[in-house]
Amino acid sequence: MKAVHCAAVDLGASSGRVIVGSWVRGRLSLREVHRFPVQFRSLGDEDYWDLPTLWSEVRAGLLKARLEFPGLASVGVDTWGVDYALVDRVGRLVYPVHAYRDRRTQPGLKRLARTGLGRIYAETGVPNVFYNTSLQLEAMLRNHPRVRETADRCLFLPDYFNFLLSGRMENEVSISSTSQLLGLSRRTWSGAALRRFGIPARWFRRPVPAGTRLGKVASIPELKGMSVIAVPGHDTACAYDAMPADPSGTDLFISSGTWSLVGFESARPLVGVEALRARISNERTGRGGFRPLTNVIGLWLLERTLVDLGCRPESGADWEALLSRAGRLPAPRRLLDVTSPAFANPPSMRREVDKQLRSRGEAPPRDPAGYARLICDSLGAGHADAARTFERLSGKVFRRILIVGGGSKNPLLCQATADQSSLPVVSFQIEGTAVGNIASQLVAHGAVADLSTFRQQFGSSLKQVLYTPRREA
Ligand code: LFR
């Protein structure tokens, strides 16, 4: 049987990767051919992505991939959610691309919290979060009303990279669903949401499902013949697709990276007053189904704190050493409230952590290991709270928590999640986002019948680590 090779371009908010997946006789092997740092940069008070640099890294990675795998069949792109490029008819950028942690949405966030949120949530299933595309576009149009005329299309970042590769402009469904502009009932944009935020409907097309072939790579001559496939453009949708879930639907998923995305798959959205209060976001799978999930701040809290302490580990071995020191410390008496908005994008994360502790009359940890212990245990509690909320609101009973992504390699975080939730945690130490991206390409090539077949075949060869709860929550 011939191998099928596909390249995943997987852009995360801290690093980007080009990974080639090779599928032979029901087994997937992965090879990371290129990795590069991703960082937003500030100009004045605003935060932007450096698109030309990202594109040149993507290009360099794909060229390396083609050199190593001359038979490379296709490429798919996934990125973090919500961010977008506004382009004219021929695809020129008409406005700089902001990074989602930028603060310009704060006035809109407050306005929506005051009036109209219930309606928008009922329409889109997405709660009021400062980074939503809806609020970003609203703020931009208030500052620059003329962009309404100069821009022809709004492409989410994976859509934009797909365009740079193939020349075709489409909106893919999973990434579109992160915007707070897509309607819940069908795969179409919500007129009510677009009107509320003052956004022209003509900027969007009816979203295509993942698996849509966009054509061949047109912009890089060395990659001639390679197909561009719209995979789930949202990295979290890809990570969920990679999880070898039990077909009974009793697994809760965590995609753990910069953010911890805790949720499950469902044929129906989870909406209503309580779901809104719990900030449940009904994002879509690449096939159009729902992924009710909640966003817990994630390892960004730990990473930023360690940067502030001047000792962010450089290598895997350094991380292991830090986490093992942290694991030997006594459990903290009280945990952080990880839902505090103060942790979103502060100038100093360590200062915010210390501030929360001091406001409760507690002393900050003495060393980096102390911070790591406190933060991992607190994130575990955040995961467990989310699990309980989902059970209460959906009536489901979860039997396991599956975890992929950076945090799946963090034993402290996995054990804390098991302990706090009283559920077994199964960690799959895989780059879930790249695997889901590649899975979608394999299905599009007909190399695998469908996603559930992929999950079953891929899962059977996958190394798992089981964390059993050590105490009752
Ligand atoms: C994770 C992620 C989350 C999204 C956040 C901001 O990388 O895609 O799902 O909520 O980034 O876009």
C-alpha cells in the first residue's frame, strides 16, 4: 500500500510548525520539518501579528517538507481562533492584522455586556469574550469607518493562508464559528449579529466544510501539483478531532496549550441563561457539528509568570526538572481563581498572581517551583469546575478526561486535573492540532473513510498515560 504524505501548517500563539504526516496501512507517523517562534508585537498601544514573517516561515517549512517528501500530496492550515485579515478584491491587505489580546475591544465588551448579549448568544452561541472577531471588527470600523468600502472580504487567518497558497478566498466553518458572527441554526452568518456590530455581510461567504479542496498551490512554483485542502481552520477543532474518543460520547476533551479548551462534541448547541453565565462557547467541528467548550486561561499563566521570574525553561529537560521539583512541594493551601480577567494580558503576570494572593492575605510562592505548583493545581481546579458545569448543564456523565497538546506532557497538570475532577485523565502526548489537521486531509484524499475510522485506527497505536484521581474532590 502506498504511503500518503500530507503537510500540516499549524500556527499557535507561541510557536508555529510544519509537520508532515505519513499514513501507511492505518498508521500515522509524524515528522516536524520546521518550527519557528510566533509572537505578536506592539506598536504604540496596539498589538499586531507580523504576517510577512509568518508567511515566509510557512513557505520555508513547506519547501523543506517537499524536499524531504517529494510525493507530498497536500497542505492544510490551522491557527488560533478569531483573528482575521481584511483584504481587497485581489487579496491585498487593507488594514494591519491585530493580535487577539489587543485591548481595543474593551469599550465594545462593556457595551455588549450592558445590552443585547442575550440575543447575540441565542443567535451565535458564543459568549462575550474580549477577543471575539465581532468586537474586533466593531472597534476597527468605529475608528476607521472607511474600511467598510476599502475591504472586500474578511478572511480568518487560516482562510488567508489558504488564499496565499491557492489563490482562492473561502471562509471555513470551524474558524468562522469562533467569530461570534455565525448563526447557530444553519451554516450561515447571523444577520442580527452582523447588524449589531455594524459589519457588512458582503465580507463573508457561506462557510465551506473542512475537507473542501481549494485547488493547487499557485504561489510557490517549487510546490507545483500539491493540493490545498481546507482543514478545520481552528486549531482547537483540529485538536478535538485528534482525540481517540470513545464512540459512546462519554469523554470530556481538553486541548491544553496557551489556553485550556475544555469541552465535548454534541449534535446540539448548549445555550440559555446558565450556559451564557458559564461562558460556554458553541464552536463548530470542521463537519459543522457543535463543540460546546469553555476557555480556561491555560499554560499562558505559567509561561508568562516564568518569563517574569526570568527563568522560563528552555528545553524539555528543564521543564521536567522544574515540574518534578514542583511536584515534591506540599499542595498549596488555597488555589488561584484562574477565571480572573486580570490574567488576560497583563504587563506582568507574576505581579497579577502575587496581587490576587496578597488580596486574600496570602504570601506569594518563594521560588519558580512554588509558582509552577500553584499554577498547575489551580488550572486543574479550573478544568474540574468546567467538567462539573458541563455535566450539570448537559445532563451528561463523563467517564474520562482526554488531554492533548502541550499540557498533556505536564504530569503535574494532568494529575491535578484528575484529583480535582475525580475523573481519570488520559493523556496522549501528541501534537493534537497537527494530527487533526492531517486527519482531515487523509479523509479528503479517501485514504481513510471518515473521522471516526481515523480515531479508531490512530488511537489503537497511540501511547497513553493514565492519571488516576488520588482523592475525592
Ligand atoms: C487556542 C485558541 C482558542 C481560542 C483562542 C483565541 O489556540 O484557538 O480556541 O479561543 O485561541 O483565538
